Amino acid sequence: MTKKLFETSLLTILLASYANAWDMGSYVENGQTGEGKTDSVFVQQSEQKIPEAAAVDSSMGFNAKKAKQIKAEIKANLKARLQTDEFYHVRRGFYFSANLSLNYTTSEDFVTDWDDKVALKCSGISLYNEFRLGGHITNLVSVYGALGIGLGKADYEDPNARDSDERKMDAVILKGLLGIGAEIHPFQDKENALYGLYFGLGVGYDIIKVQDYDDGLIYTSQKNDLHEFSSVFIRPEIGYDWWFNPRWRFGVAFNYSYGKIDDDWETNTNHSFNFTIRIAR
């Protein structure tokens, strides 16, 4: 009885172990099958994303190239439009110029009442600045008012000085100018190389004040002037401008002014030569 019971229990255990092993194999096989399906789906999705990303990159590159092309076309159209603008490289409206000149001036004062007619003399070089404000008449004429000031060093001569050391000396000269003028631009063809050429004429009042050079190149109102040369001047000018902007131009010019004041007992004369660089609108 006991032997038979033992055999029955053993048979039951073997059957249960076989069933568990069969269930475990099925589970593993199903899991592996599922993993294969999952991997296959993932690979298919990845293969779909790759061409989509390439298409996006290609589209972005095309759009960037097209945007660059459109920008270049807009820039070219704007440049062409500016060149056809009625104010492009045309002198119209408000006129302004800032002029920096290297100036050489000679001045003399003859006292006609003196028997020997000796003259006070001054000649020197200065750095001279002039500003002009006005307006343009069409593209042909520019009219302006001028204000100028300069400072430099000169040789001063006073034959009447009691002390021989003061008859000839180094001096500081202060030059001032107030005047009006006009510039004429005869060439109207923008393609002509002479389009920037102009001729000018100015008139006004200028003054040269002279002080001793003891303090160096300094002019001060606290010191007495050695002399003052003043005159009413006329000034012809010739110059040339280059456009560096639709409205603004850079130029060089040369002008000479002759000034004179003649009264009953003395005559002042000023000769002034200017080589000028300028910016004008």
C-alpha cells in the first residue's frame, strides 16, 4: 500500500514538472516572437523617419538659398531705384560744407602820411577752418554764407619799432572771415568725368590779428595785438567733388582771395592762398 502511494505521488510530481517546463518554453517563445515584432516595427519606423529628415534638410537648404537669392534681388532693385532717384547725386535742397585748409597769408599796411611810406608786414601759414551754409538752386548753383577761423605762425615786421629786437619777430596770427558766395556746377551729365568740377566766387570781410609768439602758438584776448590787418575781399575758387553717398561728397579745392581797405591815411591789403579738403552735402 505504501509502495503504491509513493509511485502515485512520484508520477504526479513528474507530470507537474513537465507541465511547468512546457508553459515556460511557450512563454519564452512568445516573448522572443514579440520582441522580433517590436524590433521590426521600430526598424520600419526608423526607415520612414530617415527620408523624412532628409526631406526636411533639403527643404531648409532650398529655402535658405531662395531667401538669399530674394535678398540679392531686393538689394539690386534698391540700388537701381536709388540711381534713378531724382535726388541721387544731385545738388538740391539744403547745402552744407565743412572745409579744412592750409592757408598762406601775406598782409601789408601802408601809412600814406609817412614820408618814407614804410609798411607793417606779416606773412605766415595757418590751419584754417570754414563752414558754409546755404541752399542749392536746381543742380546748377549753390549759394551760401561763410564763417571761418584760423590760427597759425607768421613773421611780423615793424620798421617803426623803437627797439630793433621788435622790428622783426615771430608772431601768432588769428584769421577770421565772414562772407557770402556761390558755387557753379557747369557739367550736368552724371556720366561725364567733369560732373564734380565747380567754380566759385565769394566776397566778404576778413581780418588778421597779430600777437607776439612768446607764449608759443597761443592767441589770447588778454594780450595786446601787435597789429590788425583787415580788408574787404573777393575770392575766386576752383574745386572738384567725388560722391561717396547718394547725398554727400568729398572734395578738394584751391582758392585765392585779395582784400583791401583804403582810407585817407592808410591802406591795408591781404593776400590769402588756400588749399582745401572738404565734405559737402
